[in-house]
Amino acid sequence: MLEAHRILGVEGILKAAQAVTSQSVIRSRTSCEPGTWFARLVRRKMETDTMARLTSHQRDKLPGSKFALPGHRYPIEDAAHAKNAKARAAQQVKKGKLSAADKKKVDDKADEVLKRS
């Protein structure tokens, strides 16, 4: 994997991952064909880090406990949303739009969700 990184670079690896996962190269999870281990690795990573899309209707139906801050801000319904909430809160603190105390609240609630998953 390190050799591939040196040869292709980050962009090349990402393009290869997209090509492998978008094509029908992946026939089964037990396949021994060249390149399928990489496709499985990428697919597994995408499955765990991909956030579910929330429509405004779904978001409105979520209870307040599924958000890190009041006002339905920073949804933390699952691990992917919790990771995203932490990242967005850090960005907002750097911009001066969120206090350090609110960031700590987001981090604490997100960490609870991440521990459960």
C-alpha cells in the first residue's frame, strides 16, 4: 500500500478506488482476483464513514436528544454524523462563530455516540 501511495499519490489512489468500486469488478466478498481486496477495503471504509442523507422532514422529526446543541444544531444520530459534527464544530470555532464551551458540548455528545458504535 505504501508503494502504491508513492507511485500514484493520494489523488491517484482515490481515483483508482472510485473506478474499482464503481465498476462491476467486485464479484464476491470471497473472491481472490487481483484488486478485489482493495475494493473491499474501500467499500468497507465508505460504508462506515458515509452519512445517511437527512431530509428536512426527517431532521424535524428527530428528538432533541439526537442533536449536540439546542435549536436542532449538529445532528449526532449515528457515528458518521457524530464525526461530522465534531469536524464542523472545530471549523466554526476557528471562524469565531461557535464558542469553546459549545464545541466542548458537541465533542462530549459526539464522543458518547461514537463509544456506542
